[in-house]
Amino acid sequence: MEHDPADAIASTLKQEREARKWSLADLAERSGVSKAMISKIERREASPTATVLGRLSGAFGVPLSVLIASAEKAAERLSLAEKQPVWTDPETGYLRRAISPAGAPAELIEVSLPAGARITYPASAFAFQQQQIWLIEGRLDFSEGGVEHALKAGDCLLLGAPSDCAFSNPGTSPARYLVVLSRG
């Protein structure tokens, strides 16, 4: 059974905001996400999209995985498949599974991006980490700044300097890829 991180997202979002003593308006201004949407996410009345989570993580200066990660900060070295948090973007159907145990020095994230889906993230979402993308199956067009990369199964891309990015699946089947994140 997959773990639904929706409660952890709501809780972590509110904790991060309150720890900084930011009002909803402060976070809205820093992230470009409306006060109403932030409030709805915190109250679990709305599920955030991947793009919204990217903007919020960038505003906080924390990895996206911090907002999606399970509230339990267990020091387990084994991450059982049935307990790995899986999050689905309500807008695109993008599926994100956090594979690594909590606190690992590098994070492994499995993503399935539906055919025709596109997800964008601001540069601020990448400013505090290094990222590699290894395409397992399907096709993936990745844009970082003005640079376009057309990935096919088996290709691995090391992202460059932080810039606005977009993940697009031009294919007719889901693109499945592994993201490796390291702090840096």
C-alpha cells in the first residue's frame, strides 16, 4: 500500500511558513502562489500541483522533497516499497515516488510523467541541490533556461546552473525516469 503524503505536505507547508514567521501574504508574495491556494493546501481543501509545490519550495529555499516527504523523520536505512510516499499531481497525473530512506545524502525519486504532460519549475526550486535525470523508458524533453534536451531511454542528464525548467513528455506512453538529488 502506497503512503499518501497529502497530510505531510499540508503540515510541512504550514510548519515551514510559521517557522519563518511569514503570513500567508508573505509566502504568496515570495512564491507567486495565491494566499487562497496556500490556505486551502494547509487546510487540506486542495491538492497542490507540481508547479505550485515547485514555487513554494523555491520560496522556502528547500528541496521539493522536503514539502512532499513523509512527516515521519525515521532514521530507517531501509525504505520499504509499500511505505514509500507516492504523490500524484492532480493537474497532470505526474506520479512521484520518494525511494530513498529519510536523511540519505542523495535522494532517489522515481517519476512517471503521462504522455503529453508538461511540468514547469522556477530556477529557485533548483538553487540548493544538484540533480541528475536518468530516463528509464519513454521520451522526455527537458528545458533548462534556453537549452533543450531530448532524452531517450538510457540517457542521463546532469543539470547545469539553476534556471527555469520544464519537463515534457512528447511521447504516446508515460515517461519513466529516476531523479537523483544531492545537496550542493
